Amino acid sequence: MIRWFLKLASTRPGAWFFLNVSPPLDRALLRLTRGRFSMAGSAPILLLNTTGARSGQPRSTPLLYLADGERFVLIASKGGAPRHPAWYHNLRAKPEATLLVAGREVLCSAHEAQDEERERLWKLATDYNPGYDTYQDRANRRIPVMVLTPGKAESAAESG
């Protein structure tokens, strides 16, 4: 299931679907199931909650993630679009976020991976999802790799 999903997501129509149609549905499904289920089936999806860089308003974005120990790795590919995704700008402006993942809310601090860390995490990402290389070829920009490190974590059941 995951390989089929990733292959579809790396196509232009698939990327469009997962950027434009899937997020509102996934936001609701992830909230309803406290981050346990998404439209992506068994692919690792979390709900990233940030503060809008310009608006200051809360923003929620469902994203594929990779684990790096206890950290969460997010690839700011936007399906290979020429511009960075809004959530990337939000994290750059205010590098604190809450993740809803696997039944937990996790408070995190974010930073953009650089140099050797970026290269190692990019390889981890493309080994999991070769579509990221397709996105990189399409993007005409260097796709950022964001790392979210947990701080205080609480269960979604306790917080809500």
C-alpha cells in the first residue's frame, strides 16, 4: 500500500491531489482519530500545527514524516512546486509547533537541517520515498529538510 501511495504522490496529478484535495479530509480524519489514521493508509502521517508567519493564526497541515530517533523529519517539497510550502515559512518565522501523531500531541522545536545533517536526512527520505528526487528535479529550488525535536509531550486524550 505505501509504495503505491508514494508512487502516485510523485506524479504531477498525484501531487496535485495530495496538495489540494487530501489535506482538508486528512485534517478532519487525523483530528477525529487523534492522529492514528489518515487517507494515506499506513504511511506515516502527522498533523503539523503551526502559527501563520504573516497572519499569526493557527494553521494545521497533514504531512508525511520520517522518524530520526525521537525527532520528526519533514520534507518541504510541496510536490516539486517552485515555491516553498506555507508551513515551512511558518516554522522559519516561529520554530515551535505541536504535532498530532499516533494518539499523542507532541510539542516540538524546529530547525532546518544543514550540511551533513541535511545530506543524511535527505538520503533517509529518498530511500523511503524516491519521489522526493522527482520533486527535487521539478522544483528549481533546494528542497528544505525540517527537523522537529520533541520537548514536553502529552497524550491527546489528556489535552483534549
